[in-house]
Amino acid sequence: MIVFTITNDVTDEVYVGTTKVSIEERWKQYQEAAKLDHTAARLYKDIRDFGAKSFSVSEYAVAFDREDQKDLFDEAMEEHQGISLVGVKTTVPKPVKVAVKKTAVKKPAVKKAPVKKPAKEKVSSGRTNSAAKERAIKEAISEEKAERETQKLMKAAAEAQEMRDIMARLDNRGSSLKKR
């Protein structure tokens, strides 16, 4: 990575830039870009006004990594009271594509014969319209709930009994400290 300076010999202004390629190649890019109308950077204006022969390009330093490059660039900017070339475009901007709205040609409407939809099946709403049936359903539900509750209680009682048995066995063993 190279830090370079471009000096305008007429105005003594110094531009400071960086490149990964050679400084000659970068200078050619700047000259080509100055010929384009889209470039409004100060360097390009000076190249158009004074001509490319009014500038001298020189290598300031070579950097081995990005941090070194930044330090050398800042040093060159300070030393020469330079104008930064960072961010100055050297290529033609890509044209912006504008979306063109396509208008569809309207076709005459053709009426189709109405299609009959099959009738939906009725879903039960939960009512049986019979008091006896509803009473029987409620009784069956309450019996099922009671049975589940008794199963829970029996399970809890069995677990409690198992825990009592385990504790009793531990107590029967006695402490190992007494045996020592």
C-alpha cells in the first residue's frame, strides 16, 4: 500500500492519497476521471483548469498494513497541509435504472356461468336438544373427573408410602459413627 502526493505546481496545493497499485496507474485513473463531466472533486477541477502537465506525482511512503497506512497518510496530510483524496471516485457512476410501469391492455370481460358451491356440512354446536341426553353427558363427565382425582390421590399416597419405607430402612441401618 502506497501513500502518495500530487502537487499542483501552479497553486502549490498538495493532494494526498493511497493506492494498492502503482502511483502511475492511479494518476492515469485520475486523469481519465477528470475528463468526465460527473467528477466534481477539487483535483479533477484543477486538472481540467491547469492541465495534467501542471502536476507532479511522488511517492510519500510505503505501508505494510492498514494501521501503518493510516498513520503515514495522516502524517503526509499534516506535513503538506494536504487535501485528502480518500473517497474521490475514479470511475463513472452506474446509470440508475428507472422502472417503467407497464400498462396492460384491457380485454373485454367475458361472463362465466355461476358455479354452484356445495353446501357446507353443519357442525354440531354442542347442544343435543334433549335434556336427558345433556344430563347423561354431564354425569359421565363428572364421573370421569372424580375417577381422575382418585387416581391422583392414590398415586400420591403410594409415593408417600414409598418415601416412608426408604426413611425407615435408613433409620434401621443406624449411624456409621456408632460403629467406629
